[in-house]
Amino acid sequence: MLGGGLAGLATASCLAEAGFEVDIYEAKAFLGGRATSWPMAGVPGEQDSDEAELVDNCQHVLLRCCVNLIDFYRRLGVSDKIVYHKQFSFIEPGGRISSMRRGIFPAPAHFAESFLGLKFVNFREKLAIGRAMNSIPSEWRKRKDLDRITMLDWLREERQPEAAIQRFWYPVLVSAVNEELDQMAASHGLQVFWLGMLARSDSYEMGLPAVPLRELYDAGALGDRVRIHYRTPVTAIQIGDGGIVSVECGERVHADYFVSCLPFERVEKLLPALPVEWGAFAHSPITGIHLWFDRPVTNLPHAALLDRTIQWMFNKRGGRYIQLVVSASRTLSEMPRQAVIDLALRELAEFLPATQLAKLERAHVVKEIRATFSAKPGLEALRPVSTTSFPNFFLAGDWTRTGWPATMEGAVRSGYLAAEAVARAARVPRSFLIPDIA
């Protein structure tokens, strides 16, 4: 197994269950890939503040519709470390708050009451949004051109007012798919709203890890059949007449089957012979901004921030530690660290006035330049499946053809699909993938 991110761990857990002996070769000293935590000095004002603590590189969330990710957490025995929230809020500059939550009506009308009470869109805009949402169930999976047009194209077709696009569709979709509306395939946008918002009355509930991400990945939970080799990057792959012979990772490693769970740019360098259109893949960045204040600045657990660069706010510790997220953050990629912090503080003060009275004790910026692949139109057909032209070499990773955009759910789905492919090749077929909720 090449790589110990979510795809690699998901693959390993399934193959171990099926009786395979699995070795994971991970370049880092910890598991989780891009959904992990970094050790940093302690929080200001806390006891033992000189000790390092784990801080997530960026806030990762799941929804109830992420059934394979939820199953994976069950496999690791960490389901109780995910806290689900039944309400999410939108804050306008100036501090006015609107919230959405499930009401008395069944899906897909379960948001009707709270949706009508939203303050940041007017009645005409709500009618337009409602009309568009009503068309999603009939168009998703049925309309054949959704992967050839952008989400913005689709919204224009649905005659969405600009305020509705920027204040309603944008905060949900850009954070979910990590791409701008004019560069995002409409198929992914409709999928997010159908599965995450409409298909089931509880599918929208947001799950947030109650512990640092790295603490979710207990190697021991994978069982005795899985061995993890840390700080062991794979540097070369040897090809033979019958497929892949071995991989080089400080020593030559032979195996019956090999599964690459690496990002596409790493696979291209290691095995350019794979018939994949590498040039079709590009990255989309995410920026996480961590702010520690000397006092609480909010009691909201999280909120979408409207009309500004910063898109989401997460309350990480009693209102004193705030994490901000900017998806598709190309405008911040080249910005100096202090300029990003200054921008974040300036904008945050418009939403949380208490920050103006608080003292910033510490700040940290994490720019994930290669956070996800860009889910642009036309790419879906080019994403490779689990099997390859080499009979004993398989692919996993959120960039492969999972049926989902680049999410934790997509990564786990890829691992389950790769494990099924290996099991079929070994003539011990097993099923691991859980179907979508609708």
C-alpha cells in the first residue's frame, strides 16, 4: 500500500478484514494525509502551554450523507469522536445571523420553515432558490450534460439572482467542492445539494471531529494484519512482463498486489506509463487560518460568513480559538502570512464584533496549495478507475473515479473500491462500498 492517507487506511482496513496481509508505506511520521494535524506549541494562556498540541491543518467536516466515511470511522472505533450539529448559521457583515435546521415537514421540504425565515435573501430570491432546488432531483443523474457545464452555467439557466448565487449557493458549494462556481462541474454541485441537503431530512447534519484529526487514525484499530512503515516514501516502481514487480522505498519490496493511494502528481512521477491524461488534472488550494484570542469572541459553534473572502468560521475551544477556512483560495496563495492574518482579523470583526475588544495572542496560517483536484467540467470521464493496465496494480485516492468530488467521503470510497478490485483479482470477491443514500 503506497500512502497512509484516508484512501490507504480505508483500503487496508477492508483488505485486512478479507484476510490479506497489508503493509502501508507512508512518507510522513503520521497517518491521515491531507486530513491530519500538526504538532504546535501550546495554546497561550493554557496550563502546560509549552507543550506541543495537535492543530488540524484545516477544519474537515462530514455530513450524514457521507455513509462510507461514517462506516470507516466505525471500523476504526472512533464514531463517538464525531459530534453532529443539526443547525448551521449564516452571518452577514454587521453580525445579523440566520439559521437553517430541519423542521416538521418530510424531505425534501424539511428546510421549508427555516428557509423562509432566512434574512439574507429576500422573498423573490427565495422563490428563485426554491424553484432551482425543486428541479435538482429530476436533473441529477438524469441530465447528460451536467459534467460539461459549470455550476454557474446551471444557476444562470435556473435564473438565479446574483444575491442568491453569492449568498446561498456559493457558501455551501465552494466549501464542499473546493472550487469556484464558474470552474466547478454542475454534476458535483447538484450532487452536493441532492445528497447533502435534500434527499434525506438528516443528511445535512454536520459532523465535526471532537479531537484533532490525527487522533482518529489509531493504527492499532486496523488489526494485526496491517503493518505501517512511517517515514518510508516510495521512490520508484519496477515494471516486469506480468505487471508490477516491486517498489523501492529504501529497500526493494515485493508483493502480490500493489495499491497506490498517492495524489495524482506523485503517481505520474512514479508511473508515467499509466494511460492517464495527467495534464487534465489541476489543483485547487485551501487556506486555514488559526486565531487564538485572550477571551471568547463567539458562542456559535460554526457559521458561514457572507460577502467576504473568509467563508467559514469554526469555534474550536470555548470561543477563544477560532479557525477560519477559505476554499479555492487562489487569491491568498501568494499573499504574505501577515497580510492573510490582517485580512482575516479585519473581516472577522465585521461578523464577530467581540474580536475588536479581544487581544490576538497567536495566529497560524496553513496554505494547502495541493489540497484537492479541481473538479472542473469534462474531468469526470478522465478520472481513472481502480484497476489499471497492470493486473496487480490498483489505484485509490480522491482523484480517482469515486462518484464524488475531492472529499473525505470520496477518499474512503476510493479505498473501498480498490479493496474490492484487489479481492476480485485474488478470486475472493468481497463488497465494501456502501451505496449513496439516494
